[in-house]
Amino acid sequence: MKECPKCENCFVDEVNFCPHDKTQTRLTLPGSQLLAKRYFLEKRLGRGAMGQVYLARDENLGTRKVAVKTIRQDVLNSDDLQEGEAIARFEREARAAASIHHPHVVDVTDFGESAEGVFFLVMEYVEGETLHKLLRREGTLSVKRAVKLLSQIAEGVEAAHRAGVLHRDLKPANIFIMRTGKGDDDGFIKVGDFGLAKIVNQTVTDAASNATPSSRGIVGTPEFMSPEQMQPELGVDVRTDVYALGTIAYLMLGGRTPFTGDLMQLVMQKVMHPAPPLSNLRSDIPKAVEQAIMRALEIDPNKRPATVSEWISNLETSAENVEDKTNIGISRLVILAPVGAEVYVDDERKGSVGGSGRLVLSTVPAGRHVLRVSKTGEKDDERLIEVREGADEQVIQAQLKSLQNLNGQISSSQTGSDGAAQSTLIPEIVACTNCGARFAEGVKFCGRCGNR
């Protein structure tokens, strides 16, 4: 099977150029588009540490859409794993994921191996957006809104724990928000990607596999992993998912995770240092709410809540009397970025980040805008953001990456003093045909030159 690297649509091997954008296609999976004689792969939705996810059509059920996760061949044939261990683990985890039935969990409906040797997991297709995308667009959320979302997430994770399954890789990208069409309602939460889950109660297969923690290695996303999860010689239990939920809550309210850096830096910080108080990032978080979140982030698992239900119950109680503040016409936007970074909104320079590591903006009107944070020697962070009407405070953490290994890409902060952007447009962003300034899709007039 071939894919277009630009639009990510799938094609048969005979198609050498994408009919939509004329980009040369490339081989991605052995075999045809019809996986295991049942699932017709239409488009790649994303990729992760263990493989890729495709939108597919279940040929046995007519037009039903499903999500198919394929597992990388090198993962299942790694020299670091004993013969057959990874395949056995995949089958165990697939069965474990399929055993979880709850409204707030993405259903796993099938798994197997194709005739060409492709291992796959079939899940219900969730239309909507991920929590990662929501937070990237809006930054921090109000306490009430965050707790409402966290309550649904916790229900799904607790259901998995009752089925004897740990998630081990909880993060915003694995949390899906289904739109319900009910006004301002955020939607209905479903927790997905239990493909990396571990069975809480060790099975006979686990005991017989002679698999050691060192052979399994670290599984998960470092920013959201618990300290004990980053030390493979230590065991993990439901409290490792409690830690991940605490990290997600911290991010939703504080705009960033408690710890940042590369893998080794994260290991050292998490194992040796307590998480910095959430109040360091936002002064309007009630003390009881902060305490509930910080308790989930304790280094010692014995100091955390014993179950997810205990943790979320405590958090809900602490937020019961919180009233979201509304300041009509006034929104306070806080950009967290490295010292010296330049901040642009709709290609208008708003200032540079000082020694505090933050830039506070109070003149950005409510609505959708293009935020760009630039720093010499680093790749710009450009994204579509949505400033809420009357929001007390929205915090957005810029994510800049070094250009050293990015094949000569140039940060737009290096293109000239006017800050004119040179990078490729991203979805939902349009550019002025006259001066090149960028705005959110739907803007009729350029705010810089007045061009229609």
C-alpha cells in the first residue's frame, strides 16, 4: 500500500502520484489497502511510538468507519526482546483492551495479523478532537471546565482498572472529545489507546514469558509518566495512572506540565524533586484544588490517592464552590516562553519575553488568532489560538525546537525586523495575498495592510 506524504490518503501500489496534490506517493505497508480482507484503509490519522493509525472502512459492515492501529515491524522483531515476547504482549494487551466496556472508553473491536505479517488493532472511530488540540488552541481552562472534563476521563480510566488494566500512557493526545452539538458544551470524553496497557494482575503468560523490566524498557510518554514508571526495576500499579491524571490536570490549569526537558532530565527531576506548586503558574487556583492535584504528583506512590475514584472525588469536592470569573470584554493572555523570545499575534509584534519567562497580553480581543513565538536558532511555534470572552486568565506554553537538526529550516525571527512569516501555512490559517500576514480562517480584511 502507498500513501501521499502530504495529504496522507492511502492508495494502491500502482498509484505513483497523489491525484489530489500531485505529490509522489511512497510505500508504507506491505499488502493492499484491504487489510486482513476486511478493513479498507483510507487515510492515515496519526502515528505513535508503536505504529500508525488509519481511518478505515469495515467491509463486513458496509459504510462503518473504524480506526485501525498498525504495529511497527521493528517493535515486534526487536533484538532487545526475547523471541515472540513482543507478539505475545501485543495479543495480551489487545485482549485486555477489548475487555473494557464503558461509555468513556474507546471500544476495541478486533485485532490480528494480516497475511503479509502486519499486526493491527481495530477501534471505534471517534469524530471530534483530542484534548491536546483543545489545550494547544486555548491554553489553560477554567477550574470548573477542567474538572468537568477530568471527571469523564477518570470514569473511563477507573473502568479499565476494574477490568484489571492499567493504561500506562495517559496523555492529552489519547483523550478524545466528541462534539455533542449542545451549545458551549465541550462534548463527550472517550479515553483511547489502551494498546500499551499492562494487565494489573499478572497473568500466567506474563509469569511464563521470563520477560524482565529491562527487556520491556520504558513504555509511555515521559512528561506524563510517574517516577516509578521511569525506573523499570520498580513495579507499577493504578497509582501510576493517578500520577498521569494529576499531570494532565496540572497542564489543563497551569498551561504546562510540572517537568520539562529530555528523557534523562525528566527522570532526574521526577525521581529527585517534588513537582513545583501549581500556584507558581496561576495565582487564581483555589488552594484546595491545588492540593488535590499536587497530591496526585507525589514522588512516593504511597502518598498518592489509592484509586482514581478517590482522587477525582477529592478534586470534585474541592472545586464545588468555585465560581468561574467573567470579566466582560477583558481577556488576560499569558505566554510562557524562553527569555528573549518574540511574540506575535496575527503577525503583529506584541513584545519579547523577559526574565520571568512570560509575557502578559491584555489587549488581544476574544476570538481566533494566529500566535507565533520566535527565537533565533529555534523553529517557530505557530498555532491557531482561541481567546475566550471574559476569560480571567489563559496561559499558553510555547514549544520551540532547536534548528540544529532540522535540515536548515529557518526561524521567521531570522527573516527580518518586520517579523514577516516565511514558514508553511498550517490548517485553519490564511495569508494575506499582498503582505503575507497570517490570520485565522474567516478574516475578511488584513489587519496590517488593509487588503481584502
